[in-house]
Amino acid sequence: AMSAGLPIVATTVGGIPEHIEPWNGKLLPPRDEKALTDALAAMLREKDTFDPVRISTYASANFSYEAVVKKFDSIYSKLLKK
């Protein structure tokens, strides 16, 4: 969704919170249907708050195939040196 410039609605599990900021989405507690409903409604009301160009640029820089391959390469290189 981010690579298409769309804001994200996600839960606070795993590494997800590291990538969600007020300008690119909303973080919710897991399994909270009321919070999900409220967040989606707020996003529709506040759609001008989210900048599609900034969101997609962030996603491209952090989650493009090239960026992901570089991160995995770095991790594997460190593991092989041990």
C-alpha cells in the first residue's frame, strides 16, 4: 500500500511500528475492532493529512527490491563472518 502512496492501518506487533509514522498511517492495538473502525473512518475524514508522494517515496527507499536485497545481503554477510 505504501508503494502506491496509500496510508497504512497496522497493529503494534513485530517490526511494524518502526515504519509507521503519523504522516503515513495509524498504529492500532492488535484485535481491536473498534480501534480499526475508528482509524479507517478517521483516515477517510482526514485524507488530506496523508501525502501520497511522501508515502510512496518512503516505501520505495525502504522496501524496494533493491533495498530489501541490500538489507538481506548485509545480514547474511554478518552471519557468515561469525
